[in-house]
Amino acid sequence: MTGEILLETWLAVADAAVLGAVAVGYALMRRIRPADSMDLKEAFEMLDRTIAKFLPDLSQGYTWEEAFERMREAGVRTDWEKVRGRLAAYEAYRYGGREEPKAGQEDVISLAVKLGSGLVGKGTKTKSA
């Protein structure tokens, strides 16, 4: 009889843990807006916020290139050429008066989410995470 009570207790704890993990996962998923509802400016603002948390010792007036280099040194894996291309399009729009890019924010959002989660490569955690 005692064994049954112990088993039922462990099953109840396991159920609670699974339900808690699902709730946390859902809450985290809801924090990130879908990529198609975010423009490139919002995507770079999101990236800027996650860079500040990921690299807290980065100087206040850092450049994007400086941040990208520090992220590469920290082991962040992404398609840096795509991210640089998105940055060039964003800067041409923001500072050069070009037309606002309508696509391409997915790569920037993906990098921001990766930094925010602390995952920098294939399942590896950062030292600062």
C-alpha cells in the first residue's frame, strides 16, 4: 500500500512538472511576435536589446560590426553574410533614404532569439547565459 502511495505521488509530481514546462514554453513563445508582423527596424531594435543582455560589457556607442565580431568570438553561429546584408539594407533605408525593406527580418529575429535564449551554436550554452 505504501508503494502505491509513493508511486501516485511521483506520478503527480511528474504531471505537475510536465504541465509547468508546457506553461513556461507557451509563455515564452507568446513573448516573441511573429516575424511577418515585425518590420526590419523592429527586428534590429529587438536584436539591439538582446545584444545588450548577451554582451553587457560592450561599449555604449558600439557599432553593429563590433557587436557582430564579439558575437562570433563568443561562438554565436549564424549566417553572418545574410545578417550583414540585412544590416546594409536597413542602414540604406534608415540613413540613405532608400525604400524600406519589406522582407529579410527573419534572419535578424532568429539571431536575436538565439542570443536571448543563450543558445549560441548547436545546443551549447554561452558562458554569460
